[in-house]
Amino acid sequence: MPKNKMRSSLARLALVAAPLMLSACATKPVPYDYTAFRASQPSSILVLPPLNKSVDIRASYSVMASATLPLAESGYYVFPVAVVDQTFKENGLDNPTDMHQTPLPKLREIFGNDAVMYITVEQYGTKYLLVDSVTVVEASGKLVDARTGALLWQGTASASDAEGRNNNSGGLVGLLVTALVRQIAGSVSDPGHGLSHTSNARLLRAQPNGLLYGPRSPLYQKDQAIP
């Protein structure tokens, strides 16, 4: 191949490849800054009942029910849900909004915790479409040092029953039957409850850009700072 033609081909290839490389760089997640987290080194976490921005009144305690497990598995001491709820009620606080507004020194005085996990349910429940329905649970969380008030970490995660679903089988009749079955099932149970487990696992487990491992994890000293 003549040199001029080769240079022209390489130039065209570079023009095509450049946007792809820029796109790949743009979608690469930015590593989380764990400076404050490492300085704090919390060992015990108080999880407050989540605030609920959805229209489903079951959302807060449904998400709360599975929020402590991924934190415990990541190596933290987590105060039991029933104990936290009862303690708040004994102190005259019976809804998540009031609990979230409790001053950090007061929470630390009552529970002796190192950090507080504030969770907000952004979406919870089933949306009914023309010939289908989808259930989504989305929650955001932030971890705050109970001793200093410093923000240690924050993130968002979601789960949907549409993940991996094959909607092409059975044609229109199949879609209608499946949608009807889901609607009936959703009316007699809470389809969001199971998805809360997945959403919480994605949000609260130690993982890249997620929480760091706690001191009760065997990975705490080996890999305290997840890249």
C-alpha cells in the first residue's frame, strides 16, 4: 500500500476511534474520595428508619428490614432494627422524619454509635404500563460521623424486576397474561420487599465506590481502601 494512502487510512481510523475513546473515558466512574472515611474509622453504625419519598407507605420499614445485613457482612456492628425502633418510640419519636432530625450528639448519647446511616427511599413500588408493569426500588444513603458530623460516604442504588426479563416470548397475548398475573400478585403481596434486599446489597455492601470494610471483616486491614 502506498505511504500516502496508508497515512490517509490511519487518519480516518483515528477520527473514528477518538470519539469512542472519549466516550469510554466519560463513562468511567470517578473513584470515591475516602479521606474522611479512613480518618473516622467507624466500627458501629446506627441505621435510622429511612425517609420515604415514594407513595407506598410500606417503603420505609420494608427497606429498613434488610438494611442492616449488608453492613454487618461488611464488618460493622449494626444496632438491631427492633431495638432502634423501640428506643426512638420510648423517647417520643415515632416517625422517620423526626428521627432524622435528631441531633447527632443526642443519638450518640443514647446509642453510643460511631456513625449514622441516613437512608432515603427515592422510588418504591410498581408502575403499570400499557401491557406490562415494572417494580422498582431505589434508595440513597449517606454515612455521617456521629462524633464530628463529617460526611464519610454517600451513594445511590436501585433494583428492578425488569432486570433480565424476557418480554418477547408469547407475543401480545403472552404479555397481557403476564401483566395480569403480576398485577394480581402485586395486589396481594409486596413485590418491592424482595427488591429491597437487592437494592440494599448494592447500596450498602463494601464494594468499589461503596462502603469500606469495617473492623470486624477479615478484609479490613488487608484492603481497607477499596479503589
